[in-house]
Amino acid sequence: MNFEAVIGLEVHAELKTKSKIFCSCTTRFGGEPNTHICPVCLGLPGSLPVINRRAIEYAIKAALALNCKIAPHSKFDRKNYYYPDLPKNYQISQYDLPLALDGYLEIELNGKTKRVRITRLHLEEDAGKLIHGGASISRADYSLVDYNRTGVPLIEIVSEPDMNSPEEARAYLDQLKAILQYTEVSDCKMQEGSLRCDANVSIRPRGSAELGTKTELKNMNSFKALQKALEYEIERQTEVLEENGTIIQETRTWDEREGVTLPLRSKEEAHDYRYFPEPDLVPLSIDRKRVEEIRAGLPELPQARKKRLIEDFKLPEYDAKVLTLSKHMAEYFDSCVKETGDAKLVSNWLMGDFSRLLNSRGMEVEDSPVPPKEMAFLLKLIKTNKISGKIGKKVLEEMFETGKGAQTIIRDKGMEQISDEKTLIPIIEKVLEVNAKTVEDYRKGKERALGFLVGQVMKKTKGKANPELVNKLLKDRL
């Protein structure tokens, strides 16, 4: 039987507030375990929560950027469950009256645009962090708990099951991450746990409107892991149904080392959490004037920026899409173009060697040791033929390694391109003299012979000769 996947995502993003959602403890990442805590985030008797106004405003900002409707009234609820990372044995979240509803974002894949609906966006507090003593959660001999993260403000963004492939889920996450970064409500650093994703996945006969039994996938620490976990789970469910088996509704964990999903626990329903209104917090009443002020302050979002890059700089759609997926990359690009005036040259280098060097070091754009002004200076040297593109690649690698500027590296290593005819002509004449047969071949019509001669000149000058000028001077003499 021909099946199709049905995927919905639940994304948790930590908000970039300085203090936690219900107390004044710092949200700073790291620190000694269990040092960023107080009686409020630990839920000790007699302590009372107080809402962080900035967290609400950040949540509204994210919701507006995701085309959601802001509810005029919402409330907080207690979500009761027992797990070691939850010191109160309940989480303050939102249930039946969330902050925002009915949004959407659009994804692009294989030249087609698809709208993915967003069911809701609500506020809640984060839980602590469990550190498992073993290769994975399913093989752990023991677990340690750090409550520093407890009470950090989260928004949970729940999509409708509108995605039908791991690739669509990945595209949705890419676009969602970009929007959260552009609005500056979250830094979205998955390696620090500030962006996390759970996936609900089921399969059904292609063309059917009825949903199949779903499983929930947890513990995916990267977009790549999400895609691989979905691919595996879709294949697993397909095999079960093809053998007339039954899919069990359960929560499964992704085992990165083995490349498989494993059962974790049976999937809870809403009634299992025994939600009830949080008695220590008053309901939220959202001022419409403040909502409109936040809406007016929204920045240029990824899709609008992509359109601008295509229209203003005549960049190909692919380039514009890649450059605008990360706010930091888009700003780096704009800074370089402002200095060089050559959008395509900047695009080629940022998508090529610059991204390669970042990836090889596990760096984000904002962590680059090469600031935009230095990158632009290097590109201007290449554009004006002061150095060749080949030398430019070596200089950029050295800039990443040492943090030195392009000018310093080129001066210290004598890398400046030779564009002086008086210097090149004697070298070219010597090359022609010792390669008489190749000269004869060229004059008989063998165009490839010219490439060999250019290569010999470049070899003599250790790659520093201006290739265009070498070509011209060789042709003149031939």
C-alpha cells in the first residue's frame, strides 16, 4: 500500500529575557549546576510567582511575526506531572486560553510554496536539565539534574499536521528559527537548549483524510537529527502497517548513535496532566494599543528581506534564500555589500569559502573571527586585482586561523598580486623560450596549449601573477 506521512511540530524556544519568567534569577546559560535558583523557581512553600512583563511582550512579538491572533484574555495553568527535572511537580503553562492562536508561516521547497498553519503559541516555564550517565537516555545507569534552567521563559509553538515529509519539517524549522532570530526574541542556539523540537508523526494511505495513530519523537538536538529521526520513524511505521501490525501511541526517543527511535513511555493525553488554573497568577488582559505598538516595531522579516535582495541586488532566488535564513548572515551580507558595492561577489564568497570555514569549525556567523569590514576589505582587493581569488582563499583561511586582518597577512607573506606588465613580461618571455613546442602547438590551433603556458607563468610567480593580464600578454606575444 502507498502511504504518506503526516507531521506536526511542537517547538520550544527560550526567550532572551535577562531574568526568569516568574522570579529574578538570571537566565544566563552555564554556571555551576543548581546556582541560578531561588525559592520561587524551586516552588518552595510560601514563595509566589510574579510574571515577567518582557517575556509577555517577546511572546506577543513572536506571535505577530507568525501571523497569529493575540487573545485579549488568557491565563496560566498548572500542568501536573512527576518527573525529576520538575522541582514543583507541576509546570506553569497555558492550556485552554493561550496567548495567541491561528497563525501560519510559509515554506519553500523544490520551487513550491506551502502554508503551514500554527495552532497556537503559548507561554510557559522551562524545566530543569537531566544529564544522563550513559551513552543515551535509554542506556543511562543514572541521571543528574541541574535546575538552573528551571523557570526560564519559553514559548511553545504548535503547528497543525500540515507537513508530509522530513524535508518539509526541516524547511519549516529553518523558517521558524529565522523569524525568531530576526525578531530577536530568542537566540535559538540548539546546542545550548534554547531551541528544542518535538515531532508528532503518523502515516496513512495516500489520499486518505483520516489521521493515523501518531508517535511523538523527543531528544532531537539538531535539525539534521530531526530529519533523520523522521525518516527512520516513517520507515518503521510503514513496515509495521505493511506487516498488518498496529502502531502504538507512544513517546519515542531518538538514539543518535544507533540511528533509531526507541520507546520511551506511553503518550499522555491532556487529561493525564490534570490542568487547572494557576491560583497564584491573575489572568492576563492584553492591551490592544500595546499590541499595535509591538506590531509597528517588527523588523524586516526573512521573506521580505529575501524579496529585497532579489529586487535590489538582482541575486538569484537560491542565493537570497540561503543568505536570509540567518539574521546574522543577512546583516553580514548587507555590511559587506555596503563596503564593496558588489552583491554577487559578496554572495559567492559568503555562501562558499566563508560558510565552509564556519562549518569546519562548528561556528555560527556571529562567532566569526573575521568581522564584515575585514571581509569586505579582502573582497575589494580581489575585485581590484590586488590579489587573485586563489590567494584570497588562502588569506581568508589565515584570517580565520589567526584573527589577523587581510592587509597584515598579505604584507607579511608577500601575497600581493603582480599586475605590473614590466615585471611580468620577462617571466612570460622566459616561459615561451623554454616551451617552444607548446608555442608551436598553440599556433597550430591547439587552444589548450595556452592554459599550460598560463600555468607555467603562475608557477614561476608562485600564483601571484594576475591571471587575466597573463592571458592578455601571452596572446600578444603568441
